[in-house]
Amino acid sequence: AISSVHAREIIDSRGNPTVEVDVVLADGTRGRAAVPSGASTGTREAVELRDGDPGRYHGKGVRRAVEAVNTEIAAALKGHDATDQAGADRVLIELDGTADKSRLGANATLGVSLALVRAAAGSAGQPLYRYLGGADATLLPMPLMNIVNGGAHADNPLDFQEFMIVPVGAGTFAEAVRMGSEVFHALRGALRAAGQNTNVGDEGGFAPDLRTAEEALTFVTEAIAATGYRPGADVAIALDPAASEFYQGGRYLHRDPGEHVAYLAGLVDAFPIVSIEDGVAQDDHAGWVALTRAIGGRCQLVGDDVFCTNEALLRQGIADGVGNAILIKVNQIGTLTETLATVGTARAAGYRVVMSHRSGETEDTTIADLAVATGCGQIKTGSLSRSDRTAKYNQLIRIEEELGERATLDPYLRVRV
Ligand code: PGA
Ligand code: ZN
């Protein structure tokens, strides 16, 4: 049973405050979780409660969310059966009482929800991935590694937010990390040779002064080849344009929606791209349907802002033919139980599932375990630099080692190329 729930204000990878929660059980086991935070957030995400007090952290303090955990939530959950995650999450949802968790804050509810499952797993003497996924949880996710940052994650001119490499030719997760690291360093060398800076953005990818997606894609493709890998066959590319960020007045900068869809299709023809996330904006419903019709048969199309890890939004999207995959971000919805329900709905509909970090992260590695527990098949958690990103990859290396011969790396994107 839950004996105490305690939250504190810590800082994330951007130096902004966030919520960390400790749940302690009657047997003395402690579970701890820290909450991530996005920069290019979807409009229908659950609400991240910030204090708005300009005297602290430029208004970004999370004392109200911390206070909600330490008073109302702690009182409501004291004595609750730690193995009843769904029941505890229901208590959080009902206590909050809003559709978007704006009263207590999704940062409060998520911290508690994840700390609880960590405590329960610890109490059961099991690693989190096995506690949640059972003995059959042996599928490691293919990593989508973000090695060029733009958009809201860097101060360079690139409109597209993320250029990721996907080591589809890897046989194991550890090999995928090695291949990713090798390409990352080859890219650094190529950027330097071209007189570009090699500073990194929020997710640890380079943030060079490039103007167009084609230039970035050319650098990445050449870095793959320079490392000795076949672009597409060994290491493929994934994009997250995060198009909601540059959709204004019904246009994508200098293109209308039809031209923009054709432009993306052209990029898929010209470069070894196997996945595009948020290629069009969250409010451009017709654009999503058009993009899915145009290239959904030959490219994974991942909905992030358009679904917000929200089961109802996903169901609507499935019915309408929006994309063929979903990005899963635990803080977009605010409890573990709702996250797992959305994953289940996606898979039942044949949608692919990509577990994801946020651009603001901490040392917390829960999403690595969730990717294996759900067997979702893919994870995106940034570049091959910065500990907030590599912590997740390193945790997956450990899980793969622990699973030994039983571990397999998801082959889906490999088969497609
Ligand atoms: P965010 O970016 O965490 O800043 O929202 C990640 C993404 O858009 O996938
Ligand atoms: Zn995204």
C-alpha cells in the first residue's frame, strides 16, 4: 500500500523547473519519477501547470503542481493498493476533475502516476519493463536518433525541427547505438569541414546554420555513406518537421498545403526517408488526409500534435485516415493508464507506435522501459549526445543485455526499405 507521496521542484535539461515525485510504499520501497516538458506543444495536450509568478524562474515555477501532489493527491492516495495502477490513475483523473488536467496539472498527475508504477515494480522485485510487460516483453525499439535540430529546438534558420537517423540495418539495440554514434561523429566532421558550427540544440543534435531541409538531408545522407553505411539499407532517415510551428494563415511559409504535401513527397523520393512525423499541422485536417493518401503507402506518417497521445483524438484520426502511426508522450495525457490505453487503441487499428521523450527532459529513463514493456517497436529520444538523451539509450542497452538471447530489435522499418 502507498504510505507517502512527496513532490519537489527540480530542473530539466533546459534549466527550467519541473516536478519530481517520490512514492514510498508500506514495505519501504521507493519509486521516483521526473516529468518532461515540450517546447513545440500540441494545442490539445493536457495542461502543464506553471506558477506564473514572475519573481521565480521567470514565471515557470511548478510550486502549485508540487503543492497539489503534497496535499490533495497525497491524501487521496494514502493507503491505496500500489498494484492497482488503473485505480490510482482514476483517483488522479477524478480528483483533478477537468478534461485537460488543468486544475492539478498533468505535471502533477504524471509524476505521481510514474513514481507509483516504479515503486510497485520495485516492491515486486522486477525491472519496470518486465513488471508492466510480463515475461514476453523482449522486443527492443528501433531508435530514431535526432542528429540535426532546427525549429523550436535551436536558434538556426532550419524550419524543420528534427532530422533523425534510423539504424535499420542493426541486429541489436547496442549495435544501433554504435551505428548512430558513428554517423553522428561523421556528421560533426563533415559540418566542421564545411565551416559550419557543431554546437548542439535542445535534443543534442547539431544545429548548423543551414537554410533548407534539402541541405540538412544531404549532409546527413553523406555522413551515413561516409561512415560506410548504405543510406536506406543500413541507416535510414526520419523527419519531424513539426509543421504546426510554421503553419500560418492556411499556408506552410511559402507553400500552400497542396504544394507542401507534394514537397514532402519529393523529399521521400530524393532521400532515404522512412518516417515523417507532423509533416502537416495539427489543424490542417485536409492536409493530413491528403498526405496520408499521397505517401502513407510508402512512408510511416506519425501523428504527434494531431493526436497528443489522446485516445479520443486518435480514434477520430483513425476514422478519418489521418496518418498510420502515433507518437506517444506520457506528459501529453498525464497518466500511465491513459498512455497505455492509447497505445492499445493504436495497435488494434494497425497504427505503428513510437515512444517519445520531450525536448525538455531529465535523467528519468521511464520511457525506455515503457517502450519494451509495450513492445511498441520504436523510440525517439534524441541524439547521441547530452545525458538527458543518452540516459534512455543506455537504459535500453542494459535491458537488452539483461534479456540476453531473448531480446530482438523491432524489424518494421528495416523491412520497409
Ligand atoms: P517537444 O518536441 O517536446 O518540444 O514538443 C518533440 C516533438 O515535437 O516531437
Ligand atoms: Zn513532434
